[in-house]
Amino acid sequence: MGQHSFESARQSFSVARRCTLVCALIFAGACDSEKDTPQVPLPSAPSVTPTLPEQPTPQDTIDVNAAATEPFNDEIVIAGQRFSIGAPVVLWSDPGGYDAYSTEPFFEGEPRADGPTGLRYKPGRARGTEDFIEPSLNELASLIDQFVLHFDVCGVSRQCFKVLQDIRGLSVHFMLDIDGTLYQTLDLRETAWHARQANPRSIGIEIANIGAYAPDRASDLDKWYTLDEFGWRIALPERLGDGGVRTPDFVGRPARPERVRGVIQNDELEQFDFTAQQYDTLVKLSVVLCKVLPNIEPDAPRDARGIVRTGALSPGDFESFRGILGHDHITSGKSDPGPAMDWERFLDRVREKL
Ligand SMILES: [Zn+2]
């Protein structure tokens, strides 16, 4: 997703109403997708076969609060095969999962006459000039070379899926909630609609975070965060309840204590960092993606000085880039994953584990 340009339009709305509109507007202007009519219907629930010998094994302990002591699924699905990432994963087929294969609205009670219909993704992957195919793992590894990071501007993954599935008719492979739970909504062999020209060659993730704001609007962030004796913590609006966050009574804190200010696409923005739990899961997921789909290199787009870039790449640079990148590197109107994204530390950790 992305942000601003609608900032002035939303000033007059109440806080509660504001978020829903923000999410809707953000999707309206962001995450443009190539929504071709699906041509090759695939099974909605890919069969799962035993893991490959090269399956990475988790080596770290999991640090997602108390609930981590209970057994949890830690496997993602890539071309029908399961891979352990060592962090909590909820698949689209699991209880409490978010199923982007569905052609129906996910949430009950708020029917929208103008809501999306049909598939919210493109089954399979394009290979050259051929029609979309259902790729094997090896074929997928040859087709995928980018992993795109977004922030969701919805605050929690449940709200993100509501906007994607029920309001905008879009999709993304992964959603990463504030407690570090990773939701997978589609097998990675499907083409999700999350970043237009990157869709055919990429995997996408929406990281739960309310987004980045111009400094004169940054006080809006105080409505999503509150100060206690230990510092800033996430405080969800009352209307969201527990936000669908799976860790009971989870207390989410930005990985860095203060708002981070930075320049994205030449605009100065402020944002609270992602949680430590989100970084932990993002690192573990990225390690597995880089191993199983090795055309994804563990690096981000850099300028001539070697600094991670903060704006859209030229068409040529985009074409040749293989690795992990932000939506802002793809589309000039986007600011996600935002100035708080701690690229260097994140990439260092990924490379360490690789
Ligand atoms: Zn985005």
C-alpha cells in the first residue's frame, strides 16, 4: 500500500471513521495491480507434498511472547511444498486463516453492492509469452526474483485482509501482524495483485503498520500509539477490539522507541518502526525465500554510494534488480515500507542466517 495525497481530505473525519476511509483510499490510489481476467483456473487448495531435502531448519528460539511456548505451525507453502521458517505461520486453509482464493467477501455483516467479485489474484505465473502456467518449484524459482515489502496502513492484518479481499479486490501472498504472526493467503505460485509491474516476478508482503506521515501530520500517529512507563506502544482503536491479533494480550512496541523521520520520494515523513516480533519473522521468512527462490538476492536497491535508495527505480534499474525491495522502489507515488524500515539491520540479519 502507500500513503498520503488524500491527507487533506480526511481531516474532518472522526478517528474511528478515519481509518476505514484511509485504508480504502489508500488501496484506491495504491497497490495498482494488473487485473487480467484469469484464464487458467487452478485448484483452490494446492495439494501439499513432503518437504524438500534442502528445507531450511529453524535454529533460533521464537520470541513472540508467552503464546510462543505452545505448538504452532511454522511452515509456508511454495508451489505446493511446505517449508519451515521457524516463526508462527497461519495458512489460508488453517482455522483463523485468510483465504485469498475465495471469490466471496471474507467478513460478514457489511455487504457492499459495489464490492469486488471474482478472483482477487491471477492463478499461476506468466512464463515468457506463454499463457499462465501452474509452475513447479523449479519453474517458480526461475520466474521469481523480487520480494516486495509494503506497510498496510491498516494497523493489523485482519483489517488489511478486509480491505484487500472485501473492498479493493486485491491480494498479497503474506501479511505480517504486529505480534510477528505471518499469514499466508495464497501459494507463492499464484500471481498476487499488490505492486503492478512487479506482480509477475514477485512475492508480496503487507506488514501491519499504520504508515508514514508528513511531520505536520505526524501527530495522527499518536492515535495509534500511546505512551506508558516503558515508552510508546501500539494502542488499537476501540472499534478494532483485539484487532484479530493471535497472541493474547499482546503489547506491541516499535523496535526503535521514537518516531523515525526520513525522506522517501523526496518527501519528509515520520513513522513508528515495526515491532521486534515483525522483524524477527520477516528475517526468518526472507532467509527461506532467498534459499528456496535463489534469484531473490539478500539485498535492496542501492545508490552509487551503496546506500539503500528511497525512491522509485528507473525502468532499467527496476528490470535488472533482483532482491528485496519496497513498494516505493517500484512506484513513485508510494512511500512504503517507509522511513522506519531498518533496511541495513534487516539485511544484515538475513545475510547472517544465510
Ligand atoms: Zn504498498
